[in-house]
Amino acid sequence: SRVLALYDRWSRQEPDDSVVLVYASMYGNNAALADYIARQLTEQGVRNIKVHDVSKTHMSYIIRDAWKARGIVLGSCSYNTEMFPLMKQLTHEFELLGMKNKKLAIFGTHSWNGCGVKDLNKFAETVGWELVAEAMDIHGRPTPEKAAGCDAFAEAFAASLK
């Protein structure tokens, strides 16, 4: 049956061609950057993208989508010298689940300390997923000039999925 076939693929950790983009945003900067990155990925030919705001989507839905996906894009703002607490919780769950065969890309915005991206880079070192693009870390609001760096970021990530 279809359900057994899906379970079999998931149990062997064979991801499909989808991408899950999860972000944490306090003032809308990461939300704007996540939207820009999703559009750039679409322009690079990535068609199955699910975007989740970690503050609005229950973690169980994010994990379900991430389990199936080949590509994971994570973005976090800084919060009290760490990454945003709900993103920190999500990355901790990812570590516990032991997901394999994932392509990872990281982005974020910050005002003074940049710990969202720094902590996501630490997560990347421990989780064992393939980091396929240089992390995008933007100071302040992602203006069109600052966001232009995301074009190469999205291109590298999309190329890794092919």
C-alpha cells in the first residue's frame, strides 16, 4: 500500500526532493529574508518548498516535513546572546532524532552579536548534515543590496539538490 511504501522510504531515511525552510524572526527581518531566499530557490528550479515560522508552526509539523525533505534551510535571529529559543529547541530535537542524508544551509540577521547564525553553525558541526552554502549573516534589515548575497547562497543550495 502507499502508506507502507512511504513508511519504508522514511525508515531508510531516503528523503524526497523537497526543501523545508524554517526561520525565527522577532522584528520581521528574518521573515523578509526567508521569503527572499524561497523566491530565489524557486528561480533556481526548486519547486517543492515548505516555509515555516518556528514561532507560529508547531514543531511536530516542522519535524514531519523535515524528515521527508532532502534540503533544510534554517534561519535565526539573535536573542539574548543566543539563537532564538524556539529555533534552539528545534535544532535540539533534530539532534536527538538523528536524521540523515540532509543538505543544510543557514541564514540570519542580527543587530549586534550575530549569535543566531553562530549557534546555527555550531548545530551544523554536530548534526552531521552536509553544509552546502556559506552561511548568510546580515547585519540589520535585509535591504535589496544586502539580500543580493542570497542569490549565490540559493544557487549553491539548489545546485546541491540536483
